[in-house]
Amino acid sequence: MPWGIPVVLAVVVAFWLSDQISRGFIDLEVYRIGIDTLRDGGDMYGDLPETSFGIGLPFIYPPFAALALSPFALLPWGAAVVGYFTVSVAALALTLFLVARRMWPSQRGLGWWAAATALPLTLLLEPTVSTLDFGQVNLILMGLVAADCLPEKTKWPRGVLVGIAAAIKLTPAAFVLYFLVRKDYKAAITAAATGATVTALAFVVLPRESFDYWFGGGNMSGLSGSVFHTNQSIQGVLARFGISGIAFTALWLVLAAVALAVVYAIMRKVADVPPLALFANALLALLVSPISWSHHWVWVAPGLLVMVAYAGRLPRNAAIACYLSTIAIAWVFYYAPHERVPQGEDRELSWSIGQHIVGDAYVWMALLMLGWMVLARRAQQRAEPEQVIEPDEVVAERSPTLR
């Protein structure tokens, strides 16, 4: 393998990224402020001290997140930033490696090379850059979910890491669907039990904060249905079209139900390709979540690698179409079209149809990628017979090499 390619890419992207990162890490600072306030006996979910940017932002995560993220608050600021960056990039690298290992199971060398090459390239994507710039935990949570779902066999009860991720930030709970589709009910139960257990632990350690968050509304009011341009979700699209009230809620529920039904059907079709099924699950979570800021879309990074790998299983013409569509989608997530339209102070409510097409691009790309999965799967089925799929644990038990 030409290992010089990922090395050169890594050096070039590192220099590029150093210019793109503002070094503000405002969300990492909010985590630290919230946890410091808690340690000082204050209200983590109340009005917090201002950040270095001169604005006060709320701590909106469950109480268990304060426990899980406390190392970032205990370290000096510089060490916390370095630690955060290291863990986040390592989580992205791990996710890409796990995807590559499943997509090229008999070509481990190619898989390693593909993951190493993809790592610097995916660091060019807006969701990845924004996550690192804000100091968000998206890449870390993605790594937890991928480590739980993608290995053929885990050294821990499968579902534990998804449960922990969901206790840190609620959205990863959506990945229980992945276990259900693959009929791995034990993992689904384990995920739910783990999430409940660590949440109960937070109740013991932080009883007041836990009751405030779970029964007092925490700091979640006013977030749903944000018209802000970076809210790339179904609710964001509806809100920017000016839909509100009962019509907003009803239409969102209908569209969310349709999305669930469609993605569930797609996941069943591609269940024999775990990274593809997991990516479909991620797209569903991003679409139906009330808030999916553009930096939440980090799942597109491993998703693009899945698309490239899957193209190798398709007939020539379908493969070419797949490669071209992957390049086009990657460009959209690099270019971040929502930043190219009027924004802020509710300017989004006056968008034209053309501006909606541009400004809601991540949502349209999600629909396009789901459609791609259907077409790619059909193209593969025409070329080879369909296989019967079983949970990874069953396969591992039958294969001596995986024991």
C-alpha cells in the first residue's frame, strides 16, 4: 500500500486544520464551568458564569455527563484542550478503523490503509471541524457507539457503551434500533439497563441535579424547533418554513414516523453490512431529533467511507455512480451550504425556495444517502445472491477464528 499518501494528507490537513480552529472551544469551556459550579455547591442547571467570549451558556446534558466529563474540568485548560483533541481524533480514527475492518474483512492491509487515508480527509468536513472547534463531544460519543456495534465480538457485554453514551447525551439511545434490527435483543436490553444504571448512579451522587434535569425540565426549553440555520433536522426545516403550533407538531410526528418506517426497512435490507445499517440508523437519529446542529453530523465521516467501500461490491457502472455521488456528498459537507444563505435574527424565515434547498442541504443529503442505500443494495443483489444474516455473536460462536 502507498502509505506515503495518508502521511502527506495528515501533514497537509494538520496545517489546514490549525488555521480553521478558532481555539475558542466554547462548549468545552461550558462543560468545565458547569462542573466547576457543581463542585463549588452551585446550580449546574442555573445561570452559569460567562464564558471567555463574554456570554453565558447553559449546561444542557444529563447529570451523568458531569461525572463522565469531569476529567476535562479537573485538568488545567491547556491540558484539557490537548486531552480533548487527542480523545476526539482517536475516537474518529477508531470509528473509521472499525468500519474499514468490517467492509474489507479479508483485506486487512487495505482496510488499515483506507482508514488511515480517510482520517485526514474526514477532518476536512464541516461537522468534524465544527465539533473540534466548539469542543463538542460528538466524535467521542460516535466512537463509543461504533466500538459497541461494529466489532464482530466485544470483550464487554454488547450494548454497554451505547447505554453509557445515551446517559451522557440522550441521542445515542436511538442506536438501540440497530440492535433490534439485527435481532440482538440481549444487546438492546443491555444498553437500556446500562443507561438506567448509570443514570441511577447519578441520582445517588447528584440527587438535586438529577431531579432538576429529569423532572424539572433542565435547560431544554426553547431548543426544539429552532429556526437557526445550523439546525439541520426535520424540525429545523419545518420551523424555517414558518410552520408552528399544532401543525408543526403534527407534521413533525408524521414525518418522523415515516422516516422511522423507511429507515427501519432499509436497515433490514442492509443488515448484513453492519456499518451501512449503523449509518442508516445515525441518519434517522439526525433527521428526527428536534435539534441536529451541523456539528452533530459527524456520522457522515464514517458514512462516506462505507459508501466508498460498498462501491467495490457493485457492478462497474453502479460503482462509478457510487464513487461520483460520494465525492459530491463529501463536497457538500465540506462546503457547508447552510453558511452561504441569510442567517441569524430569524432571517431564515424569509428564505426563498432556492435558499431552502441550499440552507437545508444536510437534510436533503441524508435523504439522498438513504436513497443511495436502496439503489446500491439492489445493484448488489442483481450481481450476487442474498445472504442470511445473524447477530455477530452467533457468527462468532460458530467460527473458531473469532473465539
